[in-house]
Amino acid sequence: MEFDKDKYKVWRLPHPMLIHWVVNPGVAFNELALGQRIPKITLIDKASDAPLMERQSITMFKRIQEQTHQLGDTQITVSYDRLTSRFVITSGSEVSYSKLLFFIPFTTSKVSISQTIYSVKILSLIIWRAKLLHNGLTVIPELLEKRRSKSIGSLVYSTLMGVLRVFS
């Protein structure tokens, strides 16, 4: 999102907010389980004399996570809709693969990209993993790196909270 830096003061929160989650585990449950997120960036209008509540603008989190990869001479875009759990691989404007994952923890499917057959393996149980293979060899080790790192962060946080609960 582009914005005028002279007009807005940018207020950034530390993204993991782990200190706040430790102090108030209810917020962590809201963010991790219910998906109600605290905004990462809030824009505050410097020129206006209105109250703070009316001067601020929040940049929202993306519902659809996307990442592009170069596969030979073809550029593919991989996306995951966090609301509907739809996983899509597109090559140019052509949809090569589309599937609703719901609660299916393991998925292996064949995908045709640029007239070559690939295999996509998706693990969506506790730790996210989505990789593209060709003839049993890994071509792209992680299709959505941001989703994987978020799942690992959630697992680490949950484990830490569980250990703290046991010892308190």
C-alpha cells in the first residue's frame, strides 16, 4: 500500500507481540485460533485536528497469502485463502491446480504446468508444508514460506504456553 509519508505518522507494532501474548493469553487465543488480528501498521493523519480515533487508518491483514516462483521459463503464483482454505497454483492466467483443503491434513496431487507433470504435496495439520516435486525430486521446497513460518511460530508459542502452564 502506497501512502504519503508527509501526511501520515506510521506507528508499528512488533509483529509477534509475544510479550503481550504472555501477559494476556486471551489475545493470543483471539489471534491464533479465532483469526482476530491486531494491525501491524496504523497510519495517523498528522495534519488533522480531529480526535485520534478519527485520524487513524489501519492497514488490514491479507486474507489471501500469495507467493510467486520461477519454474524454468514459467512464473507460477501460489495462493492460499485463509478463510475458505482454497489452495491455488496459477501459471500465467491459467489455473493449474485448485483445491479446498478444509480439514484434510495430507494431500498429494498431480499438476500440469507448461505441459510438464509435477506433484504437489501439502501438509496442513500442525506445521504447514507445501512442496512441488518432479519425478520424485523436490523442485520447490516450500510454496508458501510465510504460511510455514507462521505455523511454526504458532506451534512454538503453544508449546511455550503449555510448558509455562504445567510449571506454574
